Amino acid sequence: MRKIFSYALASALVLVPLTAKADSVSRGAAAGAHAGDKALGVPGAIVGGAVGGVVGGVAALLGADQSPRFREYVVAERHPSYRWDERVVVGATLPAAGVEYYVVPDEYGVRGYRYTVVNDRIVLVDPHTHRIVQIIG
């Protein structure tokens, strides 16, 4: 048990930078738990969720200073908006088919996520789960 805790603690130290870009406690917790689970299974998920929850309240995936510039970029790209009958909220899972996901340019510092436009709102999405992680506009 002590060995598992040591691995979980080490995982938490690795996960802090990974979850530092989540923009709420719940998103940070979800991201930390997911990364911890991938790294060490259940113990990693537990510690990663706790660390991610604390860190998640600190910063957004796409910071407030970058959001307006990113919004301008997306508007200029003129991607069609996907029409969806559900509420567009953080944590909602988009359908697996029918939604186009686009790469976020490196200059915005958001790696591992994609963006799309849903009901005329720009959202960042986890490409593996199709879950909305941030709403830009």
C-alpha cells in the first residue's frame, strides 16, 4: 500500500503541470483524474483528481488574454456551426459523428485539445472523449 501511495504522490507531482491549464475546479479534477488513471490506474486517478481540482481553479486552458484573439482567429476561419439540441456547457459530450474538430494553432499554447463551433459558440474539446472542456464564446 505504501508503494502505491508513493507512486500516486509521484504521479500528482507530474500531473500538476498537466492540469494547470484547466479553468475550473471541476475541469481540473476531471483532467487530473483522467491523466492519473492513465498513468497509474485508480491511485493515480484519486490523487490526480484532487491535485487537478486544486490547480484547476487557477488558470484556463486558453487564458483570458488569449481568448479574444483566438475568437477572432476562429471567426476569420469561417467554420460552419454544428447545430445541437443539447445545452452547450462544459462537461457535455458532443456526438461522435457529424462534428468537425479543428487543430488549435501552436501560438495559443493549447495542446492535446481541438476546437469546434457548436450553436454559434466556440468550444475547446477533448478529442478522445468529445467532451467540452472550455467555452470561448
